[in-house]
Amino acid sequence: MQQVFKRPQSLKDVQTHFCPGCNHGTIHRLVADALDLFGVQQTTIGVASVGCSVFLYGYFDVDVVEAPHGRAPAVATGVKRARPDRFVFTYQGDGDLAAIGTSEIIHAANRGEDITVIFVNNTTYGMTGGQMAPTTLVGQKTSTSPYGRNKAKDGSPIRMAELLAQLGGVAFSARVAVDSPKHLMDAKKQIREAFRFQVEGKGFSFVEVLSSCPTNWGVTPLEGNARVGAEMIPYFPLGIFKNQGNP
Amino acid sequence: MARIEIDESRCKGCGICTIACPKKLITLCDKVNIQGYTPAEALNQEQCTGCALCAEICPDVAIIVFK
């Protein structure tokens, strides 16, 4: 009998601060797993964002730069241009990437910077108390939309994976989820694929991961995962929106 | 024969593994762990196939699998 599943080497053996059932932990493991697969742990520089993902320097056993709110793709651009031999990834939430950092992500993607962006979309600002984010679903109640998001007043949620896929500099753009074992296995595959693009120097790669936020949604962890499948996936369809590696 | 080991002190009792297991072998126990959560346990593992889906989906990487 041998051990067939163990903690990835790139993930420190520490307790995370995430709430029970938060998908961040699962996504952290998938990213660490991909780092191990390509053997880039020693040459990786991660760029952390602001939000619940801010503490990733405490969880990943790689070098990490902490970027100002929303500026992770700009910081990653500088890191990659100064050290092109390094593997550079950013890990950002939706309040960070799709709100305050919209300008940075769009221009970094459009320039085709050779970095990988992991975008965790949980339709709310997790760390600051569950405020409405650009990705909040229409009708969803948050602390700043107590009557539900109003489409006429607040607009519709942004679909970042589709938006970025239109840009010339983007080589790979996909959306995945980790709410069920089936979706999780696909997420693992697409995160590896996105990392492969950078390892082979093929350009900007982007993976949006749908996640639950049980605490701010006011549901149990199991109800949270069920909501990802029932409400988020119909609006944020899973799939690969651009793949220039296999034309 | 396969088996899993759950790190009780690391588990936050979210219960996601209980529905990920195809054989439904994992349940939440009544004991409270050091963090104040009721951790998952798998008492009857004869039917475990070592598919590792519970470990794959665990947000706290609290499960290791042997096969």
C-alpha cells in the first residue's frame, strides 16, 4: 500500500485562515499541484492581490510579491520583464481583478505579457464583508445591495473570461469551477494547461475559477457549492474561450 | 485495499468530502476538534476504492489517501 494522494510540495503545511468550505483552499492546492507538475517551485514568483487571497505568501512555498489593490498584473509585468527566466503568476479575487484592477488586467492581457492569472470569482467582496462586486449576480443580496442587485441601476455581472478572450494578446482563457468532483478534475486540467502556456513561452494565460463564499452568502458550505452549480454556472458558463496553443 | 487518513485537527467540518465520496463513507462526527469544528471521520473504510475525490476537493488538504 502506497500513498497516492499527499499535500503538494509547493503548499506549506500550515492551517489556512479561510472559512470552512471556502473554495480558496481547493484552488490553492490545484495551483500548487500545477507548480509541482512543471517543477517550477524554485523559479516561481507569485503576485498576491488584496482580499482573502492576500495571505498566499503564507501558504505557497514560493517567492511572493504583494501588490497594491488590483495592481497584481502590473506588478507581475515588471517582475516578468526583469526576470524573464522566472515563472510568474498572479492570484486575484473578483473585487480585486474585476473592479479596482480592471484597467491593469485588461492592459496586461492586451500587451500579451507572458504571465498566468488565476482569477477567483465568488460574486462578492469576501474579506471586507460581502459587498457587491462587478460579478455579483442580478438579484443577489449583499451588504451593499440589500434588495438584490438591480440590473437597471447596477448593470449586469462582468464575464471576465469572455471579455479577455477577445483581446489579441491573450493566448488562453478558460472558466472552471470546483463545486463538484467532476468540475474539479476539469479545473485541475485547465490550470495545468494555463501554466503550460507560460512554461512554453506562449503568452498570457487566464483561468477564472468559480468559487463559493459561504460566510458572505449566508449559507452552509454544501449549500454554497450547490449555488455555484445552480446559479453561477448558468450565467458564467464553463469552458475554454480561447486556446492559441492548439489551433 | 485502500484507506484514507483525515487530519482531525486541520479539518474545519465543512462536510464537502461527505458528498464527494461516491460510496458515502465519510460523515461528520460529534466530537469537537481543537479549532472548535466537528471534523469528518471515515469509520468504515472496507469499501474505500482509493479514488481520492474526498482529498482532491478538501479545501484544507486534511485528507491523505493510501492505495
